[in-house]
Amino acid sequence: MPATVILGAQWGDEGKGKITDRYSRDADVVVRYQGGNNAGHTIVVDGERFALSLIPSGVLYPQVTPVIGNGTVVDPAVLIREMEELTARGIDPSRVRVSGNAHVIMPYHRKLDAVLERYLGEEQIGTTKRGIGPAYMDKYSRFGIRMQDLFDPKIFRKKLDVAGKDKNRQLQKVYNQLPLDIDEIYEEYLGYADELRDYVTDTSLLVWEAIHSGENVLFEGAQGTLLDIDHGTYPFVTSSNPTAGGAATGSGIGPRDIDNVIGVAKAYITRVGTGPFPTELLDETGERMIDIGGEYGVVTGRRRRTGWLDAVALRYSARVNGLTEIALTKLDILSHFGPLKIAVAYDSLGDRYDEFPRQQRVLYNCHPVYEELEGWGEDISKVDSYDDLPDAAKRYVERIEDLSGVRVSSVGVGPGREATLMRPAP
């Protein structure tokens, strides 16, 4: 697996952390290439739960160098706290490396994120209010502050004065908020610089050297394909590129260096926040999926919306990412339901759509065209071989493979490390 991207093939929360954790046992470097602490990955090891929001999942393996790439936005306080929590639990975070080109989330980003959501009212996006979007806005408007800037007090002060004055004007004149103290922010972030100095480096070079010396490198995406700023259900998306192309730009390597792209997909589908959701279940079945599946956000605790698997969206994800395989998760949750349904197409105002529509107006009026499959109605959480799954469960997996056009290489039947069944190659 010289260079493999692991990403979300749906609206996020697919179980990417668990899949990354499995592949990390054979990895040398694991790279987080986009997003910030608005997304979390959960790994369960011997019954112990680790919830990581910024540091790559590979940190749980002692041989792995965890890398936070240039495509991420970093809240230094969150990064330091996460490293302290890992240390307290016996995990050594000294191997973490952070790109000097990664942009920094500042207090005014968090403040603006919160007030803008309130200002939007019914039109709000459903942001986590952690400053992610405003930090990316500063990055693309070209007066963001990068990790490397924190280590030059003069440059940092100059950039902070420009950005801080602009943000304070917005807070006061647009949102009727009190201004932030720029001097306090300056001193606070210089303190973070002292703590993080040894972790910041040229991660693009580090990753390139690892790949070209034959080491195994994983690229770990946050959120999911349908939340991609370019390819997701805009404007109800994140502010970065969780898709496979983001792995190259967000880590500083070329696309030819990527060998495999694994799309992680739940056996059903969920999304957090507002936005279109064709297969959403607003009935007792949906409520049971939430409760049985534990569908609450890792970072925010927000209740997720649930629905039957959407093969139209999965085909779209396979196309825009160039998926080479699918890792299917949480198949065990469907043991409690039957018959099962998969959306194979959409109907929108009398027109059939076999491919994911790119017009927002069409998508909002889409209703799923379902195919019904037999459930298996028995606990599969203790099954330790794909061949030992019930025939109905295997037919469900094979149908997903047919509809997506991508091989399903593994099946998750529980939250633990050991509860992933590798599917024999044909």
C-alpha cells in the first residue's frame, strides 16, 4: 500500500478513523490533509475509546509518524490539548509533525463563525462554530496566518494587526459585537509557538521522501465527499476538499504518487446539519437507526440524520474520487432491520435521475427510487470471517458492489479494531 488515500464516500461520519487505524498497523506515515477540529475520528482499542479531532489516527501505533498537512487549519490550543490527553493515556505524541504552511485558527475566526451562523437564521449552514470556514476565508483572501508565522514575532505581529483590525471592524460594525484584544491574542499565540516549535516542519518534503524511499503512507480525509466545497451539496458543505484531489494539494505531493483510494461508506447513510438528503428517514425506522447506531457527532455530540443507503450518491463518490475499493462499515446495525432498501435512482418532478444531479433545485425535489432486499435478522457482531456472514448479508454487500461499480474490500461488523472483515479478492 505505498500511498493510499482513505476518505469518506458519503456525508462524513462513515467510520474513517477505524479504517485508517486498521491500515495504520502497516503504515510508516499517516497524513491528515484537510479540515480542522470540526471533524472527529473514533477508534476503539480493547474496549478503550479514542476520539481524535486533529491528530491523525495513526498516532496510536508507535512506528507511525502522524502528519498534519498544509491543507488543514490548526487551532493550536486544540492541538496542544489533544497531545496532552494522549500523553495522559500512555500514547507518545512527540512524533507528530505539523506543516509550517498550515493556516492557524484565530480567536476572531471562532467568534465570526458563531455570529455569522446566528445572523443567517433559518439559512444557516450548520457549522460547528470552531472557526474553520473563516480561517479558510482568510487563507484564500491571502491574509491568513500560517504556523510558520508564529515563530517570527515581527511577521506575526504585522499580519495579526492587519487581520485583527479588519475582523474587529466586522465584529463591531456588522454584527454589533465587542472587539477582541489584539495584544492578548499576540501573547497567547506566542506561547503556543513556544510549545509547538519542535513539531513544525516541511511536511511536504517529509511525505515525499517517505513515498520515494518505499515507505507506506496513508492520507486520512476528514468529513466526506458530499461535503466537499467543490463537489458536495453546496452551500451545505465544509470549507475544504475531502475528495481524493485534496490529498495531493493538502499534503504537497503529486497525484502520480497516489496508488489507491479507499472510500469508506456506512451500510446506511447519515448527515449532520442542514441540506438536502434524499433518503432521509423521518419515521420510527430512522429514530431506531440513530439509537442503535449511536449516531451522534464525535466532536459536537449533534444528533445525525439517518437514511437508507444511497447508491446514486455512492456512484458519484466513486467517480469524483476514482475509488479503487470501498470499506463498508456498520453492517451489524442493519441486523435490526428488514426488509432493507437501497436507493438506485431518484425521481424529481417526474424525471428519473440515475446519476447524482448537480442542480440544487433538482436535488431538493428528489425522492428515492428504492430497491428492496431481504434482511438477515441475526446478530453478526461476533462473526470473524466474511464467509461466515449470513447469505442475505453477503447479497447486500454484493449488491452495493454492483451498484457502485467498485469492489467492497472490507466489511465492518462492530466498533472494535478486530470487527472488520477483510473480503477475499475475486
